[in-house]
Amino acid sequence: MIKELEHTADIAYEIRFKDLKELFCDIILLLRNHTSFVLSEEKVEEEYLLSENIEDIIFDVTNEMIYKIDSGWIPEKVEIYDNRAKVLYRAASVLSFPIKALTYHMLKVENLEYGMKKVKVVFDI
């Protein structure tokens, strides 16, 4: 579940999730919703090694996705296994993408009831 938050100069969201796959699926949705693009057929997969700190994982993988969008690759889906995240990208002509990076500002995962977690993410635009 994604909820947009008020933030002065950046874009901020609160995301509730049960696991990393659900979290990154929501992050992909957010990034795609802020991107204007035309997809092509070419696809590529990238694997990212996951560290032990969940905030670092979120920061690193999300910023890798942002870099790939800037390079003309739109994330489509993610799989999490062992200590790796595999992201499938499709080539695209990116028409506009205002997001520059995910920041560490307010980036803290909190545990909720019933195995759920929440995180606030702030994107520099």
C-alpha cells in the first residue's frame, strides 16, 4: 500500500509491505508513475546483491533502478531470492523523468502488526 506524504521540495511516500518483493513492486510502480516513456521489445535482467541492512538495500536497489531509467531502461518486475534481487527491465525512450535519486532522509523501516512493515521514502526531484 502506497500513501503520498506532504513534503516541501521533494516527493515523499509511505509504503506498507510484508516483504522485499512487495516493497520493490510498489517502488517500481511509483517510479513508472513518475515516468513518461515508450517501451520497446528489448529486455535485460540485472541482479543486485542485498546487504544486511534493509535501509541500505532499499537505498541501493532503488537508486540503481533510477539510474537504469535515466539510461533508457524501465523496471518491470522484481524477484527476490537468497541474498539477491533480480530486476527485469525493458528498453524505452524516456520522455520525462523528474526523479533524481532516493534520499536517506526519513528512510527508516518500522515493524507493524501481523508481520507488516512500513517505510517512508523521499525522492529528490
